[in-house]
Amino acid sequence: MGAALAEAALALGHDVTVVSGPVEVEYPSSARVVPVVSTEEMLAVCREEFNSSDGLIGAAAPCDYRPVHVEQSKIAKTGQPLELHLIETDDIVATLGAEKGTRWVVGFALESEDHRLRALAKLERKHCDLIVSNSVSAMDSLDNEVEILDPTGTVLKQVAGSKRLVADEILAVIAGRLIHP
């Protein structure tokens, strides 16, 4: 979905920076792509890039948890159970949403149940101007089906089709609601 959004934004004449983890996705050659590995690195780069941006579309699904401790060498087998302790990573969209000032933020909510309710909760918690709700069926698919919601809970648009078609419609709603000449 991120590549389709980048293509759609570029087609409208916007400058596009994509901050991407290690994925098997080919982004448009005219987009500036900044590769990252961890969620922490993604937040740091996004925070820096957001300073000179008009807005953010948070379509990525970075890791929600990370290990408390990372061993620097191989862990030898002992025959005993190994406990893994995880902590939550910072929420990138929520962090940037809280710092947005006059910039706009559009988030994505990938949910398996209670799509609209959970999307609206995320919109509020993450300080988004709009949220795009979609289901897990969008992952590893060429198509997507979304609802675009505003802070009042109004469904501004429902779109189904190729990810590029969906991206074009998302950008049209953003242009009409958030981008002012």
C-alpha cells in the first residue's frame, strides 16, 4: 500500500519521502527512499523527515514489540527453557501526531474485527486528521478495501479495488480535506 500511495502522491506532483523497513517492495524511482531496520530507527528518521514535511501518511506496520535485551553472541543450548521478555515500541504515528502542529497526519488501522470502532479509537489516540481502516486481507494482496474516516466518525469514502486505485482515492480525500493552497 505504501508504494501505491507514493505513486499516487508523485502523480499529483508532490515530493515524496518513503521511510521503509526491510521489505520486498519496489518503490517509485522518483520517491526518496530512506531505509531503516528497527522501529526505533524508523521513528528517529520519521521525526527528522516530518520536520520539513506538510503531512504524514502512516501506512507502515512496524513492530509493536522488541526484546528487552539482545544478546551480542550466539545463545548456546542448555536443555532449559529460554524466556523472552518484550517491551512495546514507541508508536510512530501517535508520537508524530502529538507533535504535528499545523501539519496533517493520516493513519492506517489494520484490524481483524470491530474495524470502524477500533479505527476511530486509533484516530483519536494517535491525533490523526483522518484514518484509513482496512482488514488483514490487504496484506500481501494486490487489492484493498478501505473506509476513510474523519474525527467525527463519518465515513468519507469507501473504496475497493487495486491498491493504486485505493491510493488515488485516499489522496483525493486528503487533497480535499487537508491540503490547502
